[in-house]
Amino acid sequence: MANIAIVGAGVIGISCAAFLQRDGHSVTIYDPLPPGEGCSFGNAGSIGPGSVVPLSTPGIVRQAVSWITDPDSPLWIDWRYLPRALPWLVKFIAAGARPRIDGIAKALRLLHADSFKHYRTLLGVDAGNLLHVSGQLYLYESDAAFAKDALGRELRASLGIRSEILGPDEIRELEPSLGPRFAKAIYLPDSGHCSNPHRLVATIAEDVARNGGRFVRASVRDFEQDAGQVRALVTDAGRIPCDMVVVAAGAWSQRLAGRLGLRIPLESLRGYHVMLPMPTPAPSRPLYPLAAKIMMTPMEHGLRIAGTAEIAGLDAPMNERRAAALGKIAKRYFPGITGEPISVWMGHRPATPDSLPVIGPSPLHGNVLLAFGHGQTGLIGGSTTGLLVSDLVASRKPTIDPYPYRANRF
Ligand SMILES: Cc1cc2nc3c(=O)[nH]c(=O)nc-3n(C[C@H](O)[C@H](O)[C@H](O)COP(=O)(O)OP(=O)(O)OC[C@H]3O[C@@H](n4cnc5c(N)ncnc54)[C@H](O)[C@@H]3O)c2cc1C
């Protein structure tokens, strides 16, 4: 059995560690932060096996132009950062062409379909209080807005994802917490949520530690390489030999891949959340008003309003104005919200141009696996990614076909 180094203790790295450990490997996880304190900390908690619509779709350019002139819109680009983001943006727009998105949706479906099942394997009894197959509601303020979103319905139908169309009365009956603003909704009964994504990662990490996994609070700076193999990690705690490496450093993975001689387009799609006191009555499931592109999820510590995408790189400070805007939008939808935000947060979604992660062997190395780039659906895809990485290390028939996620597709 191998001594495997995992770089990154987010939901992806920890899921990989847990499944590799089940195969008898000895795992060491490197991260300057405690488990789950990167992007995995503050996501919207949506677990949607039916989340198959990529970010880039036909018409994205027209939509984006109207958004980027409004500082409170779902997408914002820092003009100073634009020259650096441009090559990624060109690939992003190209990925939205129709023949490609059918294949992307299929690959997202493969990765997401058994998300709950594989998390249950990892969480054991804790799954009961963290995972909820509560359904999800996609909400539309007018019949015209509903009609415009035909692509999502078409993709979900083609992949056999169950859904129901609801009118205003059925929406209020299912979700009395909402104000009378919505004309139509799509109900996805097999989707749901995690009520504390940080605790999910921390719980799996505790299990890994109990079973002998080691956690090293250090940053990996480089790799010592020889004849297509990584022999050791170069960390800020010194040089550490290993048999195999899994790169799962989220939005920071591009820098590490670069040290390995790999050029993989990865951008941080910065997103925000604001925690509000739970309204009365409380919502029972994730609610997604499509016009605002925010997810509103009942969590252990309040109502989480999460979303927006901002392209400004890994180093720019948080934009408080965008976080505050989320709270204001939510108050439009929930008449029962009173009180001020409990906390705000910003995280870096690790985004590839085609909305699919990179999962699989490094094309240049015999002992390096890549597992990053899950964008807006890393919580959903985390558990299956961990299982797939362990299958590839074991050279057994993989749980899903890894081809769509190969590193050399760009
Ligand atoms: C606002 C928002 C809402 C979201 N909502 C959802 C949702 O509802 N459902 C969903 O599925 N997804 C959602 N996502 C996306 C999801 O959170 C991410 O895809 C996922 O957390 C990525 O996990 P990760 O493990 O790849 O990255 P991270 O959680 O960021 O972990 C990467 C880790 O690598 C470490 N690291 C970086 N560099 C190094 C280095 N050199 N050496 C060692 N360690 C290093 C970092 O410290 C970090 O801990 C959302 C994201 C945002 C921002």
C-alpha cells in the first residue's frame, strides 16, 4: 500500500483521503488551514444530483454584458484583472456552444447522480443530521422568465432527472416562507442540501484522523521530480518524501499544476454568502430564484444566502458591497426576515471554462493525480470524485467513466 500525499483539505481532498484510506493506503493531508476552511466552508450547501446546467450556455455573452455594467448583478469582472482572465473567458464562451453543453451536462450528471449515496458511506451515522433529501425549488417571477429557461428543462429531461412544474398556489403550499412573488417553479424532489458544509468536511476529516491519517498544517510550494515521478513535496515545513500525490488545492491548484509543468485553465469565480436570522416560518429546502442566481438554504445557524460570481483573481480583497447586496435581495423574497446579517463570507470557486472538474492522472507523471476545478458544484461532486480517485489509484473498474474530466482536454 502506498504513502499518499494529498494537497488541500477541502471537500475534494478530504473525500479523496477518506476513500483512499478505505483501500488501505496511508494518507497525509497538507494544508495551511484546518479541514474545510477554504471554499468548502461557506458554500450554499446545495446537493443537487440534477444540477447539470453548465455556467456557460448559448447567449452567455449577451447576458454577461448586461450584468457587468451593474455592480450588484450576478456576475462582475474587475477591469484591472481582465487581461489576465481573458484567455480563460475566451475558452469559457466557447464551452457554451450547443453541441458541447449536451456532453458537459451528461458528465455533470454522472458525477452528481450518486452524491448522497457516497457521502452516506463517508459520514455513517452523521449523515442523518447533515444530509437532507428535502427537494429544491427553482423559482421564476414571471411566465416569460420561465419560458426563457427552457434549456435547463430540456437538459434535465434528456438525462431522466425527475421534476415537476408548480404554479403560485402550489409554491406557497410547499414553501409558506416565501412571499407571493413567484409565478412558476420547478420542483426537483431528488435534490436537497447539507445543513453545514463545513461540519461535513470536518466530520469526514475527524474520521480520517481516527483511522491513522495525518494532517500537516503546511503549504506545498513545489515538487521534487525525477523521471516523470514526484519523489517529494517541498513544503514550508521542509522536504517530505511520498509515493504518490493528489493535487486537490481548489482554486490554488493552477499554481501547483504549473510547478508540475501542466497548463490548465483555472480561474477563481469568487462568490459570497451572508447568514441571516432564520425567518418565520423557516424554509424547508434550498430555494433558487433564477433571476438573482442566488441559493437560499436553511442551515444549522440561520438562513444562508449564497451566490454571485466575481472575476478578480485570488488576491483581491473581499467586496463588502456585493455581500451586503445578497441580504437585500433575500429580504425581497422572505417577508419573515427580520434583523441584521449574522456574518458574511467570500470564497474562491475553482472554475474551469467548461464547468467540469479535472479528475485523473497528470499527463506528465506516473504518480500524480489531479482532483480540482469543481466550480459551482464541488460539494455535489466531492464524494464521487473521492471514490473515482481511489478507483484510479487501485486500477479497478472506475465507478464512472473518467474520460470527460481528463486533464489534457483543454
Ligand atoms: C458562494 C458559493 C456557493 C457555493 N454553493 C455551492 C453549492 O451549493 N453546492 C456545491 O456543490 N458547490 C457550491 N459551491 C462550490 C464549492 O464550494 C466548491 O466547488 C468546493 O468547495 C471546492 O472544494 P475544493 O476542495 O476543491 O476547494 P477548497 O475547499 O477551497 O479547498 C482547497 C484547499 O487547498 C488548500 N491549499 C491551497 N493551496 C495550497 C498549497 N499550496 N498547499 C496546501 N494546501 C493548499 C486551501 O487552503 C484549501 O483549504 C459554492 C461556492 C461558493 C463560493
